[in-house]
Amino acid sequence: MGMDRDEAESVAVREYGSGLTTGGGADRISAGFLHTVHPDTGNDVVFVPGEALPDWAVAVQTEQVAARMRPRAATEQQEAAKGRKSIKSAEAGAPS
């Protein structure tokens, strides 16, 4: 049957200073499995899809999304500038 309102309020866990909000927007929700390291403890952390993210995890997710969105050509140019070349680029230019 469920709990009545008074009982639900008495067992509710309040959020204090955790950096999480219930209305923070879509960027504060894990878009997939987010594997990262906690910046304070160094422990491996995994957030599941739909889980609310603290500020530091939002930054990690944003960087990962940005990395996936970067054009492949820009990545190859960066590697070439470091003296590296992708194998596919070398094969594409090879004579048949």
C-alpha cells in the first residue's frame, strides 16, 4: 500500500553539501556508465546511467563528451605535430 506522507518525510534522506541537486539539469545526470577516480580519495568510482553527478563528475563527463565530439582530423593533426602518424593515414597514401 505504501507510506503515508508523514512516514515518508520521516525516513527521507536530506541532501546537505553533497553538490547534488534534484533540478540541476540534464548535464548533472550520468548519460551512461561513467568510470572515473574520486579527486579527494583516489578511489575508482562508477556512476550508472541516470545517476545524479557531483560537480567534479560533471566536469569529467563534460570532458569525455567533448573528446568524443572532436573531429578525427584535428586529432590526427595533433599526433602529426608530435611526430606520430596514424596507420590508416599511412595506408591511404600508399601506392597500390
